[in-house]
Amino acid sequence: MAKQQSLSPKDMSKVLQFLYTGKVNSEGEGRAVKHMLDSTVTLRDVVTIVKAFNAAQSHTMTIIMEQLQIQSKVLEQLGAKPEDFNKAAEELAAETKAMQEQLAKEEDETEQEEQEQEEEPETNKEVKKEEKSKKAHKKSHKKSAKKDNE
């Protein structure tokens, strides 16, 4: 079994930047990244990508947590009480529940439309078969009538 070559650190950096941002620095880099994305990678490359994403996610979570702590302190300095936080949590929970219900409803409607579109061609096929069958039946009656008249 031939050993697959891992991406170079430079190429891995370009791919990771594209995966994080969805952007490339130049047209040439875009072609290179597309070529790399279409190539076979090693398990080592996959591990490197997963580790990089985990590190980025961890960094993002740290920033978010720091911002939340700052906001919490500012709200306390402005006089927010535990009751205010509880009320806000209840309102957020209600809004979230309403949003989830709306999304579920929209998903159901989308699924129903997709099913109807999938069923529609079958219905058209059945109608066409029926029409062919009726035409064939009429032709056989006409042939029978001609034979009877002769």
C-alpha cells in the first residue's frame, strides 16, 4: 500500500482559512484550494483539521464567555436584580419555544410540499397510463366494429 502524502503546512493553512471564512485571498489561491479540496487526504490531515476546528471553537467560546461576564457585571452595576434576570430568562424561553414551533411548522409544510411534488409525477404517470389504456380500448372497439360491418 502506497503511503499518501499529507498536505503541507502551507496548504493546510490555506484550506483551513477557506473552511473558517469561506474566502480565499486570490483567484490563484482559490484554484489551489479547490484542487486540494478535491484531493485525497490522509487521516493525519483529518485529525489536523478537526484539532484546528476544536481550537477555533474553544477560542470563540472563551471570547463569548468573557463578553457575557462583562455584560453581567455591567447589568449589575446598572442595578439589575436577580428578578430581572429571571424575567428575561422566562421571556427568552417563551420566544425560543415560539421560534421552534414556527420552524417545526415550516419544516412540516416544506416536507408536505416535497412529498406532493414527489407524488405528482406518479399521478401524472398514472393518468397517462389510463389515457393510453382508454385509447387502446377505443382502437380495439373500432377494429371490432369494422370487422362486424364487413
